Amino acid sequence: LLSNCGFSTTPSITHFIIMSKKKRSIINLTSDTSDDDDDDVLPSKNKKSCIDLTGDDDDERPRDTSLHRQKMAWYLLESKNICSSGNEHVAKSFREVMNAGIAHPSWVVLSNMLFDWGFLSDIWPELVSVDRVCIFQHDTDRPQLPANFEIHGRNPKVHGITHPSGTRIVGDRIWGSHHAKFAILGYEESVRIVITTANFVPMDVLYLSQGVWYQDFPLLENCVSDFGTSLIDYVQALLDHGGGPATRGNWGSHFQGSLTKALSRYDYTGATAYLVPVVPGYHQGEALHRYGQMRVRSILSKYQKHNDGNIIMQFSSMASTNPSYIKQLTKTFGGDPKKDRLNIVWPTREDILNSTQGPLAGSHLPARKDNVDKLHQGGYLYKWKDKTASRNSPLLQARERAVPHMKSMTRILSDRVAWSIITSSNISKSSWGDIQKSETQLYCQNWELGILVTPDTLKCDRLLTKQQSDNSPLTYDNQSTAIVPLPFPTSPLVPYAPDDNPWVSF
């Protein structure tokens, strides 16, 4: 499975066959993307003062609601087999995020790279009784599912991309995937938008460190907003890319028509984030600033006063990069390519092997050795774990054993955050797009989705990390401060030592 552990690997398509008490169908496990997956787990070596979040009855557990009064920019997903301080105040369970057992949606849209339907039926059994479940995934595989489930493949290699010259590009000429990870839950009087970094499989949802943002929006027509415009444009592109029955009507009793028509009937003016979508294609003219890097540049151009501090990137797949593309990304995230550097947080081999799931967790972080070595030798890499535990907050101490599958980009000075992104996008031209032709064209190959938050979007005076030694939310002013729960050391960043070995999978 992993070359680090004495096994051979290849970057070609890999299938994992998992045996468990219940038959499960895992689809679209490809190792040439950022999302390899597996169902097996290793037992935790240390269970002292730790909690077991089963996911089967999370919403039935008694909770101290005072712990969640602090305004959050986004959340972590709860992780099993780590100390409770890694979840308290800053994390939500999958069932909480999906409103499971609390409110029953009329329809649900799910999008991801990987699905485990047996696992989803275990953790979210209410989904089977939803009137309509529309699924967007990478491939067109159609496992045996209830009649109310419809699956739509959105593999860019299959559907192709049109070049500005009119030529249709398909197949191996495109290095793209449907990688966006989100859910839309439609109710009669509201809609919930969920954007996450997790595949809908057990390892991702229950054990790894993941980010999630969600918000409910009320039913109210004719409200124009940046978030709503971006969301509807993205979903329309998703529908147009492959066609099919997802364009048909019946989205609850109020909505007869397309999915975008249904979504247009909600009020997104109170959104606490900007949407950051990525759509495969060559984008020019009015579409240039709608997606990927150029969307981020357009947003951050409004916040020039926030251009101080480190630009910190953290992701779960190490693609091939070159100096010119690093400069592109540096400029995109508000830096000066001549003097600013990207600071990339990446776990060591030791971090992976000592994690709650051991080397199996490493299968979720595909990384070629030559790609990692380029960034390591260039001085870009910083550590996921700080061995100086005395200066770590309880959050960091607990989360150091939950391998990161999240993707985050943040500008931070000390513990003060200028802006923060969580997204499905890893560090690659496919994910963020390649800016071409003197910045008049953006070429994207993936479907991705993320959010960007600032103090303005959250209507607060400041954003702070959760890295103080006191892990209590009572140390903050709930009205003027929101928390960005980065689960790795940032104040200060921890550089790699000469004897540290960054994680590589092949």
C-alpha cells in the first residue's frame, strides 16, 4: 500500500476492497487525484482522556451549549480517538452539519470525489427517506441505490473542455477531476449550504482533520448578493457540463423547475463568506474573475489593508509545482512575489506513522517524492506538529495525531487572521487554475469549491486563531471576535529540521 512501509505503489488507478460487518460500496477510488481512500483503521494507542465519537448518535449526546457560543469563521469536523480538547468549542459532528435527526429536508444535493454508500446509510439513515437526492461525482458508476437517488458523473476527462479556438479537449489531454465537496439541503422555508474538505467515506469523516463551513438561508425571492450569484452560476455550470435529469423539476412543493431556479428563491445576503468556485474551462472576459485564483484576487483586492503577515497554505495532495506557479499563487493570496513566500504546512513521516490511524492515514495524502523534495529543498515546508508541547494549546496537542486532509489558506500575523479559506482545492494548476495570456485568461481543469472569510464577512472586528494555552472560548469577546480553528502551529510556524523527513507516499 505505501512505499514508506515496505509496500509498492503506482500512480495508476487503485482499488481498495474492504471487508466489514456490513456490505459497502465504495466508488471512484483513484490514486491519480488527491483522494485515495480506505476503510480500515488502526486502534488508538492512547485512549486516556479521549473520546469516541461514533457518529451514530452524535446528536443524541448531551452537550454544554455554552461551549459553542463563540462565533466561528468555520469549523473542524469532529475526530474520533483524539483527546476531547481537539473537538470542544471548535468542531461539529457530521450529523450536526447535515442537520440529521433535527430537520428533514425535501431534497438534498451531494457532491464529492469519493462516496461510501454503506457508511452514509449508517451515519445518516434519514437520507434514504428524502424525496430527492441528487449526486454529482467524478465517474458515472451507479451502484445499487434507492430509487430517489440520481447520480451524475462530472469527470472533465469524459465531458471535455472547449478551447477558445473551438477545439474540444477530452481524455488524457485533461488532468482534471470532479473534486468539489459540498452538500445542499433544501427545506420548505430555508436551504442549508455545506462546504467541506472531506470525502464522504469513514476515514475522512471520522478520523482525519477536516474543515467545514455551513449556513442556513431563508426563503425570500429577488435578493441579489455576491454569494447567491456565485452559487447559482456554479451550479448552472455543473448542470450544463454533463446535462441529464438534474435539470428536471420538483425541488420541494414550492419549486417546479431546475435546481438553479430552486436555489434562486433563497436570500443569501447574510452570507458569512465569499464563495470560491472552480469550473473546468478557459475563462476570459466577464468570466475571468468568477473562478479559482482570479476569484480570490478579485475578493482580496478589496482588502489591501490586510496584506501583512505570513501566507500559510495547507493541503492534502502534493502536486508538481514550479517557481513561476508559486509566484502566481503568492500574488493571488495578496503577497509580493519578489519578497513574500508561501509557507506550506505538511506533515512529517513521523506524524503520519504516529497518528491515530497510522500509515493507513497516509494513503489520504498522495505525494510524489520529487514533488515534495522540490518544496522541502526550497525552504517552503513547515511542520504540522510542534514537538515543543509546552507552548502548544490543548487544541494543537490533541489534533497533532489526527492527520490533516483539510485544505486551508490563511494570512496571519501572530494570532491575528486577515482572511482564511477552506476549500477542496489542493496546490495545483488543475485546482486553482493557471493564469495565462498576460492575466487575461484562466485555465482550470477541476471542479472545486471553497469559501473565503474576513472580519467583514463575519461582521466582527477581528479573527483570531485558537492557539493560546487557554483553550476556553471565554477568553474572547463573542461579539467582536470570530475564531479560525487552525489545528497546526502558526505562532510561530515550525520549520523543518535537517533530520525531519516530510511525508511521501510514492
